[in-house]
Amino acid sequence: MSTAEIATEIRPIVQVWGGKFMTSPELAEVEAERGLAQRTLYLRGRSAILGDPSPRVAQALFGIFPPWLFEFALPAATAAISAPDAVRAYLEANARWSRPHLADIKEPERLAELLFRLTHAADPSGLALFAGWQAADRPTDPYERVGLALMILREYRGGVHFAALRAAGLTIPEAVVADPEGGRERLLRTAWAPPATDALVAAAHAKPDLAERWQQAEDLTNARMTELLDSTLDESDREDLLGLLRVLDATAKP
């Protein structure tokens, strides 16, 4: 299998399993223990790796959510928990999710090693969230290491993809509209109100080459992931990574 084919196959695995904990009961549990309002640890913890960004800056970093969500939720969460404590809480949520949900995966030590080799080698220039999480403390438990490495690699690909979308002349919501796996319903699930969603859909479809621009950004992102795999792992390592991620996708508990 070519490296480009490997990059394409692992994309949804990293996307799904690198983000599962973000909406998990484990994250909600840690959130409640820290005295935070529901669904705010994700916003505060993920962005706190960069300190105390304003709602406007945090919204720009996350890309997909509407500004009102950050203006409503982030100031109170920032007042309630310091940035270092928010990062620790976010990492704790990731760890609590990883231990039971990844308990049946194969060779966690080897998988974590390969994933962290990729995240360590990846260039963080211009990728603010990835740059922050790339430098985060690593756990020692192998299952926790896999969970964290998946999250960090997800941050890398997401950052590269956002940059590719902007280079192609698309906003993140426009890309959601263009994505065959996205569309209006996905915007509604990410807190956009129906009138704002309809305006975003109309603006996206006003671009006659919307689909072509979206595909251009996808191709650029996949090319950069292919380069990272090629420059960091040899053929045997790449095959191991693919095989272990396939097993993870089949055995990890939702």
C-alpha cells in the first residue's frame, strides 16, 4: 500500500478516536469535579494550552463553532479555573477515557511510540493549537499515551487542514457545507442557530467552485500527511501503524 493510501485510510481513525473523549462522560465527570459548567471544559481545556485566549481568539482557533458560544461560555470558565489547571483537567479527561475505551487494543506501547514519533517530527509553525499540545506532558500508562497521541495528531491534521482551506479560499463553515460528511445538519450540531446556518449554507453555495476548492484543500492536507509519514517512518513502521490503527478502530469501545 502506498503512503498516500495509508494517509487516507488513517484519517478517519485519527479524527474519530482522537476526539471521542471531547464529548465523553469522562470529560463531563472531570468538568463537574472542577466546578465547571456543562460542556465548558472542552472549550477552556483545549484552548488553555495557549494560556488565556480571548473568546474571539479561541473561536478563531477552533474554527467550526459560532462566536456567541465562546462569548457566552469562555469568560466564566476562564475565571473558574486557571490555564495550567484547565490543561491538567483536560489531560485527566483524556486519560480517564483512554484507559477503559482503549483497553482491548493491540500493542499500545508500539502504537504510542509510532504516533508520538509523528507528532514530535511534525512542524508546528503556524499551527497554534498543535504547537501547544505538541509540547504537553506525556503520561506513562500505554493506553493513556495512545489516547493523547491520537488527540495531538488530530490537532496536527486539523491545523494543516484549516490552513489548506484558507489557502483554497474557504472558511471553515463553508468547508463544512462542502464536505460530503458535513452539511447543514453538522453546522446545527455545532451550535449554529438555524438562521445563521441558512446564511452560511447560502454563502457557501454562492461559490460555483465550492466542491473543487474543498477537494483542493483535502488533497493538500493528505499530501502533507503523506510527507510526514514518509519522512518519519520507514515502510515497516508505516505498515505497523496502519495495522495497529485498524485493530484500534475495530476494538476500541465507543
